[in-house]
Amino acid sequence: MATLCEGNVGAVFCIEASRLARNGRDWHTLLEFCRLVDALILDEDGIYDARQTNDRLLLGMKGTLSEMELSTLRQRSVEALMQKARRGELFMTVAIGYVRAPNDRVEMDPDRRIRKAIELVFRKFRQFGSVRQVLLWLRQERIELPSIVYGATGRAVIWKLPIYNVVRHILSNPIYAGAYAFGRTKTVTRIEQGRKHSVGGLRVPQEQWQVLIIQHHECYIDWDEYQANQRQITHNAAMKGRLVRGPARNGGALLAGLVRCGHCGRKFHVTYGGVKGNCLRYACQGAMINHGTGRCISFGGLKAERLIEEELLRRLEPLGVQAALEAIDRQACSNDERVAQKELALEQMRFEVARARRQYDAVDPDNRLVAAELERRWNEALNHHHTAEEELRALRANRPAALSEATRRTLLQLGEDLPALWHHPQSSKQLKKRIVRTLLHEIVVRKEGEKISMMLHWQGGGSHDARISEEQDRRASLCITGQRRAAGA
């Protein structure tokens, strides 16, 4: 275009003039510059002079028809893709754990090791309730997950230690729940500094997905479990402020993330004090942090947690023996998952060794350029096989002994006495928090005179009211920040 504007071009040649008219603005800009510098436009149908009114009219009509043709073709292509997506037959790529089948379908991968690895991720998420905790466990146990790579030979599967995004993708992809989803992401186009800037891959809420077909193919988990997993992951997102509860961590506050101020609606913060940090307080500090105003409410957590624990244990007591029996079953098979994964990995290594040997035997020994490379691959496969054998042998040697009859009786007795089990020194604080979050949706706290009112909202939809006075317990006294300031004055 710069050369044309300098007057160094006498004519613009093209096979078809409409090929230059894919954008109406650019096409008419070209016509205007050709008119100014007295340049002709030539195509297979004729010679056009942009200074002539009739030629300009004809070129303008050709450009308009060409632009409409391109738009129509694009629209038809997009609509054809949408029609295929509405039938659940459009697959750009297939997630690990599935393979393409005839007639535009997907089915579970026939590789048993891949299937077991995917199932293990979901099983561990049920146990830990956190993507990061699943990742840490997998890396600690040196359990590899499959990944897809595309190369010259097409789709291939490699095994490696997982990263966070891999685990999150498996847990968040609806394909593993047997659902076909299309339109989970979108592209947003903005004008920045006079130029078009497009950002793709932005996730949209589930209700805005263009296509969602449940029970579309074989699944690793059912749809209800997938929905529960997404809610758990959302609530674990601690950076979303008062919109979510945050993950259940190892801190001492049993109600962290569940307590909400009944005056301003913000989540309570937790602070720890005392010599050993065992004195905790819940305080509504959102207004102070965001706007510099005073706190709404603060109260000691020991008395409040004690009252809520009593109510929880009263509701959970009939399930104590069942929980003890499940603990016995988990102890019996705690090591089986790791052993099963290592056995599958060892079986894969045996196959790799056998294939490398067959390739080495099939080559002419005199062709050292090829034989040397195949020998190196064979040796590498043997080393991996030896490492897998050593890891499996060590895992089996360190397998914990079966529970003795005395230990089984102890667990059953604890199941019958749920409060003793709850307050046992070895009871996990994180597990207690997950139990509380399973039963409680949130706790709304309000100041009513000299007392603090706590409205417990249960997951089933019911509610329960509890009240605490600040005179009941000095360490866990409930106070209003304004009262404390006045007393200090």
C-alpha cells in the first residue's frame, strides 16, 4: 500500500478483484488510493479505472458481494459445527482416559493402567477434598499420571509426575462424568490503542455452556459427584473472599470459613493468641480492612466451638459404629492403591522392554548406526524396569501389618463413644473441619444486647439457634470492639 501511495504502481493485478474485497473498509480504501494516484485495477474480466464512476460502482458491487460471500461461508461453517456439537459428535481433542470410536463417539481407553490412574485421582479427591492435597499425595508417593502429546506419529501417551493443572483438569472436565459439553470457554475481543485484541480460553459458567448432554458416554464418576466436586473446588478458592468458605486447612479454628456476620454479611477472620497459640478469636474485620471503619463483632472461639461440637456429635452419634467399621476397611486397604499403581507401571515397563528387544533383534547387526541406537533404547527400558521393580519391592516390604483383634475392638468402642473419638489427640483437625462443612452450610452471627446469637444453617435446609454470653467464659468471652475500646479508655 505504501508503494501504491508513492505513485510507483501503475496497475494492481489479481486473478479476481473480489479476492481483495474480504473487508469492505480495506477494499474501498484501495479504490480511493487507486483513484488518487491514477492506478488501474485488472482482473480476468477486464480493466477498471477507479476514476470512472461506472467502474467504481462495479468494483464496489463486486466487493460487497465478495464480503457477503465470505460471511455466508463462515456462518455456514460455524452452524455446521454447532449442529454436530448438538448431536454430541464434535470432538476437537479427546481427554486422556478416552479414545475416539467409530461413528464420532468416544469410549474409555482400553489401557487398564490409564483407567486406574484416572480413577485414583477421583478417589483421592473424595478422601482429601482438595486439589492441592491430591497433587501432594501423588508426588509424595511418586505415582505418575498419563499425559497426551502430539508428534509426527500422532497422539501418544507419556507418563510423568503430575502438576497442579493436570490434576485440576481431570477433576474439572465433565467428560469424566459421562457428559458432553461444548462452549465451556469463550473469546473476548476488545479495542486497545486502536487495535483489535482478542483473549481466548475464558471460562464461562455452566449455565452458559452452549451444549450439555448428560449420560452421553461411559463415565468414571456420576454427574452428581462431578457437581459436588465443582462446588468443593469453588469453596476451596480462598482468594474469592466472602463469596466462598475457603479450604479446610490444619489450623485450630474449627469454624473457619463458615462464620458470617449478620450485620454486614462479611466472613469472619480468625486470630490466634496465648502462649501456645491455642486461644482463638473470630472477628468481623472486613469493614476495617476495606474501609478503615471499626469491627462489627468479635468473640472467643473456644466456647462457641464447644457448643457447636455438642450439637454436631448429638446428630452424628447414630453413625459412630458405621464410621468405625469404615475406618477398619480403609486401614486394611490403605496400601493397596499404591501397590496397584506400581504393579501397573511395572507391567508397562515389561512391555517396553519386550518391544525394545524385538526392535533390536529385527535390525541387521552390521548396521551399527541403527543397532547402536536400538541397543541404547533397550538398555534404557531395562533400567526403568529395574527401578520399577525396586520401588514395588520396597512398597511391599513396608506394607503395614493387618489390624490386630485388640485394635479392631478399640476402634469399635470409639465408634460407640463418638465424643471420645472426636476429642482423641490423634483425631485430624482437617478431617473434623470437613465433617463440620458436610453438615453445616454457614453460621450467621449477630449481636443482640449482651449476648451473641448464632444461627446454624444446616446443609439439609434446617436451622438451629444458639446463644452465648460474654460472662460465661473469660478466655472465650464475647465482646464488641466498641465496648473494649471504651473499657480501655
